[in-house]
Amino acid sequence: MTTCRGVVTFAEAVSWRRGMMVERKLLVLFGSQTGTAEDTAERIGREAKRRHFQCRVEALDGYEVANLINELLVVFVCATTGQGDPPDNMKMFWRFLFRKNLPLGSLCQLDYAVLGLGDSSYPKPDAVVDPWLLALWDKILTLYPLPPGLEIISPDARLPPKYTLHYLAEDAPHPDSDLLQPAAPRAVPSELHPFAARVLSNQRVTAESHFQDVRLIEFDVTGSGITFSAGDVVMIQPQNCPEDVQQFCQLLRLDPDRRFVLKPTEPGTSLPALLPQPCTIRHLVTHYLDISCVPRRSFFELLSFFSTNELEREKLQEFSSAQGQEELYSYCNRPRRTTLEALWDFPHTTCAIPPEYLLDLIPRIRPRAFSIASSTLAHPDRIQILMAVVRYKTQLSKPRRGLCSNWLASLNPEQGDVRVPLWVKKGGMKFPVDPETPVIMIGPGTGVAPFRAAIQERVAQGRGGNYLFFGCRQKSKDFYCQAEWEELVTKGFLTLFTAFSRDQEEKIYVQHRIRENRRLVWELLSSRRAHVYLAGNSKQMPAAVAEALQSVLQLEGGLSPSEAEEHLAALERSQRFQSETWS
């Protein structure tokens, strides 16, 4: 554990703590993009309760940062996202910490610990977390000993649920509003108050014979108050499909039409913001519980407490032990097994789950981010996205399906008024204000989405200097927006370079086109101070593009390999090279 109490030694800190009656309060703050850090933070919260701490677990940006000066003990759990970027829910907090006008020593009373995690693509973070937590509790309990007469609550004892669930009588009056309709926004739409946007069109833009189903979907945001510019993202709150909801309710023997209200078990615990009160079981499972996510270790740990079947309980305990993590990875992560499928595998345990533990057991459905693929200057009151429908095979017989993309793909605006809860957030990419600055955009696949918004915006403003490197598999099957690009090329607004990787024997990618056009790229970068943008899948593509740009700097600019690498890093620092990638 790190402290910032200057030259005070750890031994002196222990002595100081013992010399005064200090409240045993712990705050756990997390920065999490996909749930890895949040799950670990919740685990620390549970372990704190076993050690009789009053503990709160909050997202960094959900915490009132001015209160940090009053805290005595804080654990920060932070993951990375994309290319080592901070998660969205800690960006404001991070900026606040780096403010130059913060007084020196303002957090000198604070004992704190920091746990840094990789993103969800790191297979087994528990190998680091387990020993770190053992050391953490040793230090915390030295500073904040257990009160006399109290012992650590055994890990074999089940903790109470976060909320109690109270069913309403069948004949209790129903509220007038329909639970399933998102509430009208009171201000600019946000995660707590999304706008129910009408789906106007849902068009497949890949050939029917192509393996990948990609959609161009348009939403009507008239009257929402939503504003955005090129580079921004739309956040969409998905929901579970009716078949999965029905299966879940049958497995757990729940009546989907039963209504209930939630009450916090401990004072100070806030209710889930997105759940109406009262609520139906169907609404809870459809809109809140992420039954299609890959379950984490904590899921099996809690599930083991409910098991009445010895064989099932032993397996659940193995999955939740430090020694069983390799086995758990093979069962869950490698085949991408869902929570619903895992519940099927433990039927005796599943039917014994008390409903009040559902919100402890299963995380909430997270919103999904999509680059906005249109400009308000070209399409007023509209938001368009370019979305690949996620379907793939693993060793499991049933194909894996992305929750949000498959739900959106299933929506048919021709069958009535179809609505999607959404809001807009500022994106990471900022395009130049100076109309004379050219932009080089590298967007293979659906990575082209934010550049479509930028090109539409710049064309509407009469700006030229638009250079697009687009790559896909085949010209005849997945050349998104082909007619639109070709029209802009004809009108002189766009210079287009295409790489169709499978249309010839040797594979050609966007990085090859950058190398082929190195003289133009160098001239744009050196003489015209162009900005470079990259978007797309984060596997091999970003590194390959960076290498291609460095080769341009070496071959045309005469830089050495190390100078080219530093020059590209300098472009990144000055925001003349910006990237947005996803896994």
C-alpha cells in the first residue's frame, strides 16, 4: 500500500492509527470499460465486509472527487482500454488529478492502494490479483485492526445480498406508465436518461453471399437535444432476446410478470439507477441482467453458496478457487460460454438461487459504443452507424452471438415503431479546425465509420484535402459506401485508395497502399502539415499501419528508424496522429 504522508514510516502510521479511534471505512473506486476492474472492485468490497469495514464501491467518474480530501482509506482499481487508454468512466477523474491548481499536500491524510489491470483480452488477471490482495489485507489490518471481539467472517459464510426483493401482491395497483418504455429525457440524453430513438432503416451493406453481415442503421433523434460532431460516438443500451429471457425465467422458476420493489440491505447503498420501481421480473431480465456475458470467477463463488447438490457445489468451488482458474478459463473464456449456458450446466443449483441475489450474481447489461457514421450537416436529426453483426463459432455447438449487434440486426422498422435507447458521448478523435489542413484517414472495414462522418461534414463545409485509405476483402462483397465515395471522387472532394485483400492471389492491405503512395503521404505530412487518423480492429492492423508510416518517414524523409519512431510519437503527442481501435 502506498501512502503520501511524506516521511512518516509505516510503523509510525500504525502507531498513529492505534493511538486514535479511527472509523473503519473503505472506499473502492474503479475505472472499468468492460467490467474486469469493476468485478475486482466488487470482490474487494465483499472481502472488506468480511473484515467488518463499512465499504462503498463506486466508478471513479461517479464519485464526487472533491470528497477525496475527507477519505482515509481508498483502493483504486483501474484497467486499460484500446491502446492503453483510460476507461471512459475514469477520464474526468484522471483530468481532475492532473490539474495544476490542486494544492500540494491536499491528500496527505490518505492511505491508498492502486491495482492496475490490463483490459479484458488479458486471459488470467487473477494470478496477479490474488497475491496482491493477500498483501493488501495484511497491511490494511495492521493500520485498521479488527475491533475487539470481532473476527474475519469466514469465506464459507454467505454474505447478505446488496438488495432485498419484495414481491407485490398480484392485485396491487399498476402504475399508469409502461415499464418497458424508456422514460423521456429530462435534459440532454445520458446513460441515466437515454433517448428512445426511432429506427428509420436497417440496411445490410454486404453482399448476401458474404460471410459477414454488416448493417447501416439510421436513427431519428428529432427533439432529443442531441448534438454531435465527427469523431463522436453513440452509446446504445441493448437488451436480451425474448427466448433467452424465457429460458432464464424457466430455469430459475421465476414468474416473468411478478412485480417487486428493491430495498438496499445497508443504509447508504443507492438503488440501481436504470431499474424502475416497482419492476417486473421480465423487465429486470430483459433490460438489466447480462445473462449473455461470459461469467467471471465471482459468479461461480456466489453460486456455490446456493448449491444443494454435492457434485455441482464441488465444481463451483473449484472454479472459484485460485487453483481452478486454468480450468475455469477452459470452461468459460476459451469457448465464450454465456452466463445462461453456465446456469444450464448447474440445474440443481440454479433452481435454488434466491431472487434477491440476482443483482449480486449477474452484472448489469453495459451500453455499447459505436462510432457515428454520419454528419448532422448531411443528415439533420439523424444518427447512422455502420455495424458488423457479431457471430462466430467456438468449440460449443451453438454459434456465439454479440448481444447488441444481433439485437439491433433483428429490429425491423417496417414492422412498426421500433425504438432504441441511446445517447451521445464525445469521441477520442478531433478533426482540424483549419479548413486548409488536409486529413489522411485510414479506416479498413467498419473502421471507416467515423471517417464517413468526417468526410460528410467537411464536404458540407466545402473542404477538400480528404484522403481515405479503405480496405476490405472483396470489392464486390464488402466495399461499404462505394457509390458515395466514387461520387465524391468524381466531384473532386475525395482522394480514395482501396485495398481489396482477397481479390488477387497475394493479400493487399491498407498498409501496402500507404507504402505505395509514400511520396504523396510524405508531402502531405511535411509540406501541408496533414493530420492522420486511424480506426479499426486492434489486432495486427494498427502496428502494421504504424510501421508503414515509419517507412514513409525513413524512405521519403531520410529519417533513421529510431528518428522515424520518435517522429510518429511526436505526431501522436501533438494530436496530428490520432487512432481509435477496438478488439
